[in-house]
Amino acid sequence: MTELARAAVPESDDIARRRYLESTGSRRFVRFWRDFIRRRPLGTAGAVLIILMLFTAAFADRIAPYDPVEIRFADLLQPPSFEHLLGTDPFGRDVFSRIVFGSRTALAVGFSASFVGCTLGLVLGVVGAYFGGRVDQLIQRLMDVLLSFPLIVIAIAVVAALGTGEDKIANVIAAITVPIIPRVARVVRSSALSVVNMPYIEATRAVGSGAVRIMFRHVAPNVFAPYLIMLTAFLGQAILLEASLSFLGLGVFEPTPSWGLMLRGAGMQFLEQAPWIAIAPGVAISLAVFGFNLFGDSLRDALDPRLRTA
């Protein structure tokens, strides 16, 4: 019985390997997400929150019942009702409509900053791991300098240096991008160090492939999993940083709908008289960051072979 069991193990491994090789990329993609939904309910809940946020931002024009920037003096500080689901602010603007359109600002800044920051971190991490020596030391010491400051401190310094204004949202994106770069570069570098010493990398060098081709054709795809995880995780951080900068007066400006901007000014000034002005954007920020964090953590567990369960 023992010998039969031992003989069945290699045979089952061969069958599983053969099925995997015969399956197409689309089938593996569907299988991955089906297992993700079944085994990781918290990650699925985070994905639902993200999809809901994306849907809200995409169809904000149809979901919002009012113009988010139109001032109505007849509706100043109206409490939540059927006419105004989340009440109105001191300018008579519908809070629900501003929350809906604020999701566009949060996602635009969050996706842009996270994608650019993580991509630059990927490039620096791969370059440092591949070349090593002085190039790696120079990159890592620069990353150490950036890592020595908290996220919000670097973001404030960058946006203060670049300037703020109604038409300078690119400066806000740059301010959030800079502190993301070193954190991603460190993680990618640690993964790339184990890849650059693999035999197939040496074989690629032997056939005359250039450094750029090896780095971005053979090394980068093998560290894409940590890159994707960091990209998802920093989306929530970028949204929170955008709200923090707007709250401090260094982000977007009126009348642009922004969750952090809604907390600032009227949200604090009328906190006792009209608490819904501050509660609504605060809940929106919390749900967005919570959703991205849940999804990012579950995606990390799903993509890391050491954390997978049988």
C-alpha cells in the first residue's frame, strides 16, 4: 500500500503539471480569480468596494442628482433628507453629489501617483539588482535618504517646492509619487537579486543579449508579482495622502470636489452644527483605503507561493 501511494504521488504531479501546461492563459486567469473569491472573502469584499468606487467615478454624471459645484443659497446647511441624501454644505451644494464626484479626484490622483511611483521603483530596483556595485549602492543610498522621512513629510515638502494652485494637480501627483518610489524599489530589488543569479540569465548573457533586454525582458516579468501587490497597496495610501494634502490646503482647490477638501474649512467649522459635512467624506476615505488594503493583502497572499494554503 505504501509503495502504491509513493508511485501515485509522482503520477499525480505529472498530471497536474500537464494540465497546467495544456491550459490557456485565459483559463488560468479565470481559475485564479475563482479560487481567490472562494478562499479569500475579505479580499473579495475589498474588491467589491474598489469596483463600487470605480463604477461611481465612471458614472458620476448619472449617479449624482445635483451639480457638485453649483451654489444654492436657498439650501444652506440642509440636514440629510430624501431631497439631499447627505445634506448640504454652507454654500448649498449637495454633499452626496460632491462625494460622488470626489471619487474621480481620488482615483485620478491615486492611480496616477501609485502607477508612476511603483513603475519608477520597479525600474530602479531592477537596475540596482542587475548592475550591483556602485550603481546599486548609489541607488540604495538615495532610497535611504527618502525612506528616512515619513510619507506625509516628503509629500508636503515636494508640493511646497513645486507650488500649488487650481491648475497644478500634477504637482500633487508628483508629491505623492516621490515617497512611493523608494518603498517599491526596496521590495523589487530584494526579489530581483534572486533572479539575476539564475542560470537562464547567465545563458541569456552568453548569447549576446544586452543589459536593457535582460533587465526588462527576463528580470522584470519575474518580479511583477511584488510590483502588482505594491501597486494595489499604495493606491489606498495615495488616496489618503491626497486627502491629507487637500485638508492641509496643499492639494486641490475649490470648487473641485475632493474628500479631503470637504473635511477642511466648512467640515471643521460647522462640525457641531452640521456634522454630516465632515462625516460623509471621512467615511468615503475610510472605505476606499480599507477596500484597497484588504484587496492588496489578499492579493499578496494569493500570489506568494509561501503563503498559499493547500
